[in-house]
Amino acid sequence: MPRVGYARVSSTGQSLEVQLEKLNQAKCDRIYQEKRSGRTADRPEFQACMNYLREGDTLVITRLDRLARSVVHLAQLAKRFQHEGIDLLVVDQNIDTSTSTGRLMFNMLASIAEFENDLRTERQAEGIAKAKENGVKFGRPAKLTETKREAIYSRRLAGATIGQLAKEFRLGEATIYRALNAVKQSGSVPALKTTKVILWLQVENNSKFVRGKGKSRQHIEDYILTEYDAKKLEKDGWEYELTFQYADDEDLETQIYDLSAEMSHEADLRNGFVECSFTEVGTDRSW
């Protein structure tokens, strides 16, 4: 009957040489080998080996921990091998299920595994029931709170694109659309506040060997600051009056930091950098 070997080590730094030598000594007709953690189900060679095995075959391994991810996994394999008539030979642990003694030992291990799993399941069920009595709620927390949905809606009204919102709130675009629709359907569309902010902006080159700060400032004025209805206070000055629409203080702060990052990125494209500060008109708030 065909003998199929399986060898595994958990990292690329370990050697399969010892296992392969033992499998060859056991006269395996085919050997599957891989360097993967035993805790993961993503073991391509293991899956290929399991798919190859047929009734009457003998699977040869050096130790049980080379084969199964856990005692529960071992029990599952034991049932399959018994049902499909596949024998198991474990070289280092002297287990051979083609013999009555080997079958007894392997089935005992599998039974212990099932017993442990049943105990674990029972304890888990009791723990969940007790937690529910104490008011603990299970399941994934909602990604979108009402506050976050309103913040998304406010940023959308302020001109943010769906792509920008998805990146800013770390959500999928479909989730952003659902949040916008939820606010519209609820009828509780947040009222936006408006404020004036003075931006002081300096654009410089990274070194004297590069040029581009003039073009960077021009692009910032033409493509970035226009979204905030920017007005330059002096023709050759570095100050601009910006208009922000926002839902709350957190939303305003987010918009300001996003604007700062966007201007820095524009300057960085031409080997430059920006220094900037923001001061709210009529208050002592600054960023």
C-alpha cells in the first residue's frame, strides 16, 4: 500500500533534513514538505497531502505535532482516517494504526481531545450566560456612531469627496454612502457653523540647490486654499483669511490638520516644506 510522508517545521530558519531522512527510511513513496506554523490553517502542502490520501494509504509523520494544529484538529483527523480507511504511522512515538495497539493509542488521544473540547464548549456557554445576566453585550461594536455619521455628513457638506471621507474616517466608500443616507433619512441634518481663520503660510525649498517654492505656493493657492474661499490679506504677504464650515470643534480641528497635511504634501512634491499656523478670528484659539 502507498506510503505518503508529511514533514513540517515552523519557520524558514529551521531544517527539514532530519524529518525527511526518517520519512525516507520509512520507505515513503511520496513526501509533502513545508515550512509553516502548525497553528495556521494556511498550509498548502498539508492540504495537498490530505487531498491526495485515499483508502488503503498510510500517512507517515515523525511526530503528532507535525500534523495537527491542536488536539481538536487531531480528533477531526482521527475520525476522517478511520472513516476512509487511512492508516497513520508516527515514527518517533511508535504509533501505527494498522495494528490494534496503535489504533487503541490513537483513538485514546482523539477521545481525550474531544473530551477537552466538550469541556471548553460547556465552560464557554456558561461564561456567556453569566455575562449576559450581568448586562454584558456581545457582538462587534458598531463602526458608526451617530456622532461619527454627522461628522461625515458635515465634512461632505464642506466639500470633501467620498474618497477623502473614506480615507479620513478609515471606512469603505459603501459605508460612507450608508452614513450619508442615514443622516438624510433621520431628518436630523446637523447645522453647520461658520468661522474665519487666518492662515500664516511660509513655503521654502529643502536646500539652495532646488527651486520650486514659488510654484508650490501658487498650486496651494489655486487648488487647495480656494476650497476655503481664501483671501490674501496682502499682495506679497504670507497671510490668508479662510472660511471654514464645521459641525463641532473636533470637526474644525480635523479640517485644519488635513489642510496642513495637504499643503505639506504639495510642497514635498517639489523638494520643499511648509511652516504654517492658524488663528481663529475673534477668539484666542490657534493651531
